[in-house]
Amino acid sequence: MNRRDFLTTSTATLAAASLPAHILAQTAEPAKPATDSRFQFGPKPGPVVKPGEFVFSAVHFDHNHIDGMVNSLVAAGGTIKSFYEPDATKAAAFAKKNPHAKAAASLQEILDDKEVKLVAAAAVTSERGPLGCKVMEAGKDYFTDKAPFTTLAQLEQARAVVQKTGKKYMVCYSERLSNESAMYATDLIQGGAIGRVLQVINLAPHRLSPKTRPAWFWVREKFGGILCDIGSHQFEQFVAYTGIKSGSVLHASIANYAHPEYPEFEDFGDANLLGDNGATQYARLDWFTPDAVTAFGDGRTFILGTKGFIELRKYLDITRERGGSHLYLADDKAMSYVNCAGKVGYKYYGQLILDVLNRTENAMTQHHAFLAAELSLKAQAAAKRIAG
């Protein structure tokens, strides 16, 4: 036996000798598809209302997330009546996808329509807060793409208008709400599958594709910064998985490593947060997804609990599967793998419709939606620029 083989064999032997027998027996076994009752899926969410019972409109299509927001509300039973977009090209593209929706001549026309209960929008990020306040002042609920604000002043204004009008300012945090593994993890955690959640780690790479980005995307005042923008998704997951009611920023940093032609842009950011219940989060965000990756980013979430842990591979399982919604769970009973794709659905959107009609808060509380935004804004404000 040569020295390298001896060292390899000795290291493996010592490692095995330190493991309990019941763990040693499992070390060579891969994770298996889960079969116990905890991983049984119920019927996927369907329409919660009949046609015409929930009428909504869509405005300002500055981000293509508007398509997913509208489609999800329609799939849950909503009826899109009208839309307004001042850019003729964007308006025509939306009309083609939604032939039953009427083009409004102005935003005010939609705000004056008493049949419209909710207005969905994906405006320029810095315009989302003021637009939402205008919608709520007109007596309608508001559903915006993330990030919902670019400043703490906008957040405080929205809080005041919600208090004054009693209307909802809801946010499409789609990295959880429109991903089946992330939504199933929510259910598992709420059911106690991994005990008390101690830490959430989010890795959120994105693909940049500069040629497809509008001019406002590169302007700091308009996009709000990377921790405000992409970070709002991650901090919402921290709120959802840990149940925190408030939080603080322990560390945050931002950088522009590779895009000097866009001096206000940030292509990297990270943050470490502490919740009021002692739970912590680390989030890393970047715009460095390489071209060979078949999704816009290999988004991953790691959730540590007192009785086990969960890993989510939201958009692909690199080199093995192009599809997403992969969930891995390990506890005292087993190491399990669950492919959630096509099994869980997206219950948030139906719950949101019913919340609007019944004035409940089952989809997401207003405190939850605003807390996620507050944490992203505070992280952005506290961030140290480390490059660029």
C-alpha cells in the first residue's frame, strides 16, 4: 500500500469508527423518494371563485413579472377586466396574451371603475410605492411586483395609507409564492417537520442579460439596490420560515465587481440578519449565472431546525435535472427527497382573492409583506460597498 492509499484508507476508517452504528449503516445510502405520510400531497389549488366574482385590472408593465401575476390570479378564478400601459408596444403584447381584457385610456379610468377590486402592477421599482398609495386612496387593493419600495419613506407612507383606507398593499414575492418546493417547505415547517427554525441561508444567483434590461434597471435611484431588489425575495423567506415579527441587520455588503460601464449598478450583495426570536439568516445575491446554467439561477435555500433540516433547489438540480422544485429533508427518521413539481401548486393567489373578498389575511398578513420590505431596505441602507 502506498502512502496516499494508506492515508485515504486510514482517514476513512477513523471517520467511520467515530460514527454511531445506526448512522454508519446509512452513510452509503442515497436519499430516497419519500413515502411516509408527511409527504402526501393533497389536491392542487384550483379556482376559488366563479367567473366575474373577482374582477381585477393590471397596469404599468415595466417588468415582465406582470405576466405571471396576472396568469396566477386568472388561474385562481380571477377575471381581468382592463389594463393600462402607456407604452404601445408593451400594451399590444399584453393585449395579445389577454384578449378579453379591455385597454383603458388612462390609469384614472381603472381607478374610477367600481367593479375592479384589485389593481396588479409591475411598475419601475421606485414608482411602485406611490402608485400603490394612489390605488388604495381610490378604494382598491393593490398587488405589486417585488421590490415594493426603494426607500423607507415610501414604506412609511404606504403604512399610513393602509391604516387610513383599510386597503391591502400586497407583494408578489414570487421566489417563494410561485415555487412549489418553497411553498411545500412552508407547510412542512408550519407542521413542525424540522422543529423550531434556527437559521435560513439563501443563495440567489440571477442571470443578467444586459441587452434585455431597460435603461432604468441600471439607475440606483430607480432599482433601489441589489439587497432591496433581489433581497426582498430572500428576506420574505426569512420572515415566512422563522415566523419573526421584527429583525435587525448584523452585516451587509454590496459590490460592483464586473460592470464598470454601469457605475450605479450592484452585481453582488450579501447580508446577515437577526430575528426577534433569535433566528438568523444569511443571504447572498449576485448577477453571475453563467450561460451554461439552464435556469436564470441556481437558487437554493437551506433551513436549519432543531429536529432536522431542509434544502431547496428551486429551479434546477445542476447536472441532473433541468426542472426545479426539489426538496430534501433530513431528520431522525430518514434522509428524504421530494420532487414537488406539479404536485403542490400555488395556493397564495387563491387565498389572496378570498382575502380581498372577505377582508381576511390568510394569504399573507400586511405586517409580513411590509416587514420583508423593511428588512430589505434596512439591509440596503446598512450595506458597506466593498468593490466598484
